[in-house]
Amino acid sequence: DAGVTQSPTHLIKTRGQHVTLRCSPISGHKSVSWYQQVLGQGPQFIFQYYEKEERGRGNFPDRFSARQFPNYSSELNVNALLLGDSALYLCASSNPAGGPSGELFFGEGSRLTVL
Amino acid sequence: SQQGEEDPQALSIQEGENATMNCSYKTSINNLQWYRQNSGRGLVHLILIRSNEREKHSGRLRVTLDTSKKSSSLLITASRAADTASYFCATANYGQNFVFGPGTRLSVLP
């Protein structure tokens, strides 16, 4: 079975632009979470979605938004990019959802560089 | 915050030696998990220990949890060069999301 897939793997944007990152969870997983990992630090929680509803949001500005589609795939959108948004963006799926009681399965991430 | 904090930040050992890294956290948890990350790649789940468990084994991995001290340790026995990676603990409480620590960078020298 395919694992969590993310696209694109690498991208370069300039300040003020917008970016959309995509994630497909493991088949049968209904929960998707997004994390931001700045170089040298641990992943920071951004959003969790389950059954197309937002179940949790981390301490990120409103420039960050996400959604989950009926097939459980997800998009993370970041508007008005800042240099500090440069990071590895990780998507993780899990099953069952509701509470984060089980393990997270991570994709390989999308490396965003903002110039 | 229930953020986990790993210690040490970096660890360098020889192949065949044991590696021990620690994690401390601040609030009550449902479970604690350890993840591994090879440079710039996604995280891989290693082991989960629930709040009512004190020790757990998986292959060369041994995890302990002391809820009274709000701490956990991960022991990797007979380390190999392939164990070189960053290791993160993640804590979770009921109805809340995972919080990751800053990680321990392990280097295993051949």
C-alpha cells in the first residue's frame, strides 16, 4: 500500500506569494495533520482535519489555512509568504482519528524556500 | 505547554555502543511516542508507550516512562551506523494534538 504522499517535494517562492501544498493520506486513514519543521527544530503542529472538519489548530497566523476533501486528501495554503515560512512542511495521517492516541504516519514533506 | 524536551541535543557514539536519550514534558499525557528522522526526510514512528505503562521493548529499542517525573528515555542497544538520525519524542493528551520536542541528533561512528 502507498504511504502518505506529498507534493511538491521542493519549491521556491518569493515573499508575498501564495503556496499550496498537497497531501494524500494512507488509504483508509481519515485524519490528516500538518506540521511545520524549521531547520534544526522539531515539528510544530499547524492543523488537524478529520472527516473534512478542522479538529485542531496550532499557534499559526491566519495566513495559514487548510482543508480536507471527501477523499480525505488535504491542502495546506499559506498566503503572503514571509522569509520565516521557509521550512519543511510535513503531512501525517492517522487512524482512528478523534484523539491523537495512535501513531502518526508521515510523508516525506514539502521543502519550501522563500526568497 | 506539554512540550517534550529531549536531552542531550546531540550525541556521538561508536558502533556497537548503546545510545540513551531522554525526554521531559510538562503536563499530563495519554501517551508518549518516539520518532526517528533521517536528514531532511519524513518522521518514522518507533514506539508508543501509554501513561499506564512503565517500560516497553521493540527490537533493539527500550523505552521507559516515569509519569511522576514526567520523563521518558529511549535506549538503542548495539547501535549501528544506520541508526544515525534525529530522534524526537512526542506527547499527546486526550483530545489534544501531538507536541514534539526539538530532538536529539545521534551520530553513530563506524
